[in-house]
Amino acid sequence: MGFRRRFSAIITGPFSESKRPTHRPMSTQRKAVSLISGGLDSMLATQAMLDQGIHVEGINFFTGFCVEGHTHAIRKRDKAKPKRNNALWVAEQLGIKLHIIDVIDEYKDVVLNPKHGYGSNLNPCLDCKCFMVRKAHEWIEQHGFDFIITGEVVGQRPMSQRRDTMPVIQRESGAEDRLLRPLCAKILPPTLPEREGWVDREKLFDFSGRGRKPQIALAKKMGIEDFAQPAGGCCFLTDAAYSSKLADLWQARGERRYEIDDIMLLKVGRHLRPRPHFKLIVGREEGENRFLEGYRKQFTHLYTTSHPGPLVLLDGEADSEDLQLAARLAARFSQGKNADTVRVELHEKGAEQRELDVVPLTNDEIPVEWYL
Amino acid sequence: MSHHQLDARRLLCPMPVIRAQNKVQELAPGDTLLVTCTDPGALLDIPAWCRINGHEVLEAGVNEDEEVLITIRVGG
Ligand code: SF4
């Protein structure tokens, strides 16, 4: 693909004598960790540092909400062509190591109690960025790295990448001026790596705003031809449909909390809430059904036996009338939807399995409000 | 040099990669690790992770239960 790989080079000054901060000899190669999202911007920022002879390793945080990979893995129609993990792919193109860090548990506090609030959906972008840079800062301290880089661009995102929020991230993450944004560094105050001459500020960039033209031009110049196109945000929390399902979950439970299984299940199947006290998760095809099967033990579940149909999980509490309704809905989503009766096998949590013969609901009997 | 196993079934990507990465960190160069996954994405992701981080994939494939089996030799 005509991409140039850079390998380690030794940086040789010039350092300003008066400001030499550290114990290291001048010829020591400086090390940066780069927040790799899988998109173009972090790729460009990283390449810019490699071009300046910095040793760069990538870091990628898995929050549980990331768009990467898994929903594609669940759905069968994508199975023949599993989606690549863009962060890994980017790291490979750049020729850098990548550390993927599971932050699922710690990230809950970011989603549940964002100090700076949410964006247009349940995306706590500013708190999220502070959190990730803070984790990266902890990482560089543990691993003896010198600074952190991100692909942020001033004015690119309405919440986390505004001129006035950029310093907030530096401050609240604790990274302070060890956080360098190569793509817009020239319009921000000089950071430690620039002041110390580890990085030549003149060779950094002054990108701002939402336009993508400078990035595309830079990619071309760097020989980067193949990259993931940015699609809104980097996680499901920017997705309106996903956020409304999450909000529904909190409302139904009467408290704001989640487990990893909850947020995974929100990505799978149709979700319908016919009554405030229970909802149904209906597999849409074989891959989803297989995924939902892994949750059978934890949930009351049902499926049609007289006709092929989906696996349906019931989340919440249901009395016999509710179970009847759930069975009629399961029948509706089966191939027996037009049959007079459909047989449904019901596995109620903590009870013997039993069979119900039900009349499938008609489309008109399912109010749109039931769909989450 | 020892052989190890990791059960990453029912985990969705990138969790199998993260588990493999964390396990490899505990192992010595030359050790081998057999990772079993159910997410077909692991067949791309784990070898990519190995290439990036200097480990060798000795074998990668899918068994009759559609489980992905990947054997890694830890690099130096
Ligand atoms: S889109 Fe998601 S991952 Fe990206 S900054 Fe916002 S909350 Fe964080």
C-alpha cells in the first residue's frame, strides 16, 4: 500500500541548555505513547512523531462500548468477512506495538457520573477523554515513557475537542504538559516535549475545525492510503438508539448501573418493552440467537417449537399473563406468525419448562412504543 | 519452556486479544499458549496482535465446533 514504515532513529538535540530537565543523556531516544482509536487522526499524529524519531507505542482502551469488532462477530451475515480491529490494524501499518487495556469496570464511573455531563446522547466525551489520558499518564509513569500523544484537533468535536476543553483534559488527567496533540500543537501553547526540543514544534500542525481536508492531504503526503473513515463517534454511546436502550435499562431498574453483560446485550437483537417491569430481547438471526443462547441460564427464555423462530430472553419480572404475552410476541417473530396457533417452549427461571399454545400477535397489536 | 492454555470462549473481540495479551505477559520467551475462542474475529485479531508485538503464531484454525484455536509462541 505504499506505506512507509519508520523504525527507531536517534534524536540528537538541539536542546536548550537552560531547560534540560532530565537525567537522560541528550542522545536518548524519547518515548511516547499514542492513544490509538483506529481512526485516521491518531494514525497521523503517531506517524508525525515517528517521523521525528520518537519511539512510539500505541495504547487502546476497551470500555465495553467500543464499536470495534464484536457486533459484527455476532451477526451471521458478517461472519464470512469478520471485521478487522482497526486499532490493531493501524498499529500494524505504523509498525508500532499496541497495548489494549480492559477498563470496563473503571469506566463505569465515567458513564454513570460524568462531571462534565453528556453530549447529544449518553456520550460523556469530555470525561471520557480525561479518563483515557489519565490512564495513559499512569501507563507512561509505570513504563518510563516521556509523553502522551493524541490525534485531537481543536474544534473537531463539539464537546471534548474545543479550544476551551483542551486544557481541561490536560489538567484533569494529570498529564499536564506531557500531553501533545501533534495535529494542532502549533495553535496551542508549547508542551514539554516541544519546549525541551524532543519534538520540533515547527514540524507539527495547526489543524482546526471539523473539516477533514488537511488530514486527508497529510495522509497522502505520508503515504497513508487506506484508513477507517470516521463515523460520528468512536463508541456506541454516541448512538441515539443505543443510548435510549441504556436509558431504558436504568429507568426500568430504578437505578443507574450496568454490568458488561447488560451493555453487550444492548447491542444484540430487537429490544421490546411491553410492560414497565419486563423487556424482551429477540434474536434477529442465527448468529444473534447463538450469542443469546449463552445467556439462557441467567434469563427466563422462550422459543417456538412448532415453527422455526428466534430465541427470546425476558429481562425483568413476569407473571403468567406477561408470559402469555411474551409467548405471543415470540410467535409473532417466528415463521409461524401467520399460523392460527404456535407452540412455544417456556423456560422460566427457577421453574420447570413448559409449553404454551398461543395465537401470534399481529403487527397492529404491537405498539411502536414497545420497540426500544 | 512450557505449554499453557487459555479459554476465551464466549468473549467478544477485543476481549480474547486482551486476555491473550495479559496471559502472554506472564509467560517466558519460547513458551507456547493455546487460546480457544468462539468469536471468529479472533482469527484476525490475535495473529495481528502477535505480528505487532513480536510473537509467533504456530497454528490458527477452526475446529468442528466452530471454535477458533490459536497457538502462540511467545517472542523474546
Ligand atoms: S465517543 Fe465514546 S469513546 Fe469517544 S470520546 Fe466520546 S464517550 Fe469517549
